[in-house]
Amino acid sequence: MSEAPEVKRVKLNDDDKPDVREEKKDHDQPRIESILADEYTKPIAMIKVCVGSVVDSRQLSKLVPTLARLLPLTSLQHLKRVHRDGTIILAPVEELNRKLGHGAEGETTVALLEEYLRSAGLLDQSLIDGLCAGMKIVSVPATQPLLRWQYDLVNSVWPCKFHPNRHNEALYTNTLFGKPEADQHRQLMELCLWLGKQEKGRPTGVCVNPRLGSRIAAIGVGRSEEHPVWHCPMVLIDMVAVSQTGGIWNRASPTSTGPLRDDGFDYGGIEPRYERLLREQYGELFSFGAEPIRNGGGTAALEPCESGDPDNLTKYGPYLCTGYDVYLTHEPCIMCAMALTHSRVRRVFYHHLNPQGGALGSLVKLHTIKELNHRFEAFRIL
Ligand SMILES: [Zn+2]
């Protein structure tokens, strides 16, 4: 995709002010925000544990292995057992209550634990005395921090393990995309919004193949007034299927040239009218056509592609939306977000929030549900 500065730009905020053609400064550019799972955006939950104090650090060589036998920290593997200040985690309070029961009325967890440690007979009485003198209940991080900011917050409370992940850090700070790539995403969103305007503001989406310089494989415009499930992403997914010799609702209309053109790409997923409009508006800024399926397609050939393995994509051609990015004017609803999941889409970018029913941030974050067998990354361009 090349730069074409003469092209008239559509402003992403959709207002009616005349276009500003001068080069925008970076901070004026539409922002691209990652829609992350709550576990990345919320502070780490805390859990109550019983701690004791170690008077002499030489006692640790005996104490730590003994405690590992008596009170293993199975659910708190992310924590270092011994704090810098000489306190040591004995066990989570909830676990102790389960293990030791509630005892006589008024008997505290701390008292029950002391009794348990003494009766176990594995530690010297003097060591237990020291341990119990400083015994108290404190809060420690319940899970391992995923991002640096969470680590900085909880590590000051209790030392814990942390494995930095550059990709996730970049998602959190919205710095994943360098300028050229971010500009491509913005341009594709501009295209969606512009085409949506030509279609009386109907939700509009495009599916692109990022491996081929963001070549547009399919275009879908919502027609829910004609059919209750013809939401934009549903139509778009069906248009992708048309480009792979399938499709339920949008079977390719026979054209003189057929969907496969001389350039080797399948244009079945793009209504000729939209291609004409976009070429008139954007010139050569965008390229069109889906990679045709190879080896006859069909289930036998498509099955191995399910993993999205690039080798399989090369061998068999596209499978559903594997490896494809989707740009939508509107945040998809739950049905559509699920359809995008089933389609194995790689990333979804959208502009307008759907506060009542949006499934990628507004109502739920469907793309972050771990139990689903496919997940994609979602971004809002605004
Ligand atoms: Zn929908």
C-alpha cells in the first residue's frame, strides 16, 4: 500500500467539518487502543495469609523445607516465601481454616496454627516461639502480576515472581504498532467509515490479508433491516466464504470475468460496486482480492489449516478468516464476535462503541475468554 497524499481523507470523528488536508501531527492522529482482558487492566487481587517472623536467618535452612512439608504453598507459587523483612508466609488463612477447622469459640486462626505447629513436632520449640511471637495476618498478591505496573505495585507489598512479556506491555501502553503499521490501520478504518457513509451510515466492514500488504479480501455492509442476522460482521464473514467458493447468503453474482481475475486474486468477496467506489475515492491506495484457495479446497484440504500455521496457509490458501484482520465501523455484538471467533480471525479493529450490546469491550470482552478455543486481539481506533 503506497502513500497517496492527494486522496481526500475522511475524519474519523465523523463530524461535518471540512477535511483538514494538512499533515496531522502524531498526537492528533486517531488513537489505536488495545481492548485488553481485565486481568491486564486491573490491580492484582490480594489474599490474606498468616505470616510469622524469623529472628535468626540461619533458621531458614531448616524452617523452609519443613514448612514446605507441613504447609505447602501450592496456590501461591508466584510468591517468595520469605520477605526481605524476615517475615515468612505460613499459609493462606482460608486454607488454614479448611485444614484446622474453626476450633473453640473465640480461638483465632493464629492460635490454631500455633497449636498445629507445636503438635507436628517437626520444629524446635524455640524456633516456633520466635515464629509465633510475630505471627499476624497480612494481605499478599493472590496471583502473579502480568504487567510491569502490576508487578511494581505488588512487589513492594510482598516479593513475587514476574516474567515480563514485551508484546503484552506494548498492548497495554498502546505502543504495539510502529508508525507505518498504525497508519495502515487508520487508513483502513477511514475506508470503512467512508464506505459506510456512502451506504447511509450502515455498519460496514472489510477483511484484509495483512500478509499481502493489507490487501482487501472481502467487504461487508450490514443489512439487518432485511434479515435479523445480517449484521455487518456476519455479512462480511459470508463474503469471505464467497471468496473461498462458499457463502450462504451472498453467493457470487455471475460476472463476465468470474471471481478469479488475471492478477491471480479472487474478487468474489467484494461487490463490484464497492470496488468501483473505493477505487474512485482512493485510487491505488488499497489493493483488492482474496488469495484463492488451492488444492481444490474442501474439508480435506482445509482441515490442516485450522491451526493457522503459515505453512498451511501457503500450501492450501486461506481457511475461513485465519490470519485475516477485520476492520469494522461498529463494535460487534455477541453473535458477531462469536462468529468472528469461529472464523479464526486474527485481529479486529473497530471505531464506534456499541454500549448496549458490544462484545469487544462495552458489554463483555468476548475475545479474551480463555475457555474459547480461538482468541483474537481487539483494538479500537478513535
Ligand atoms: Zn452483530
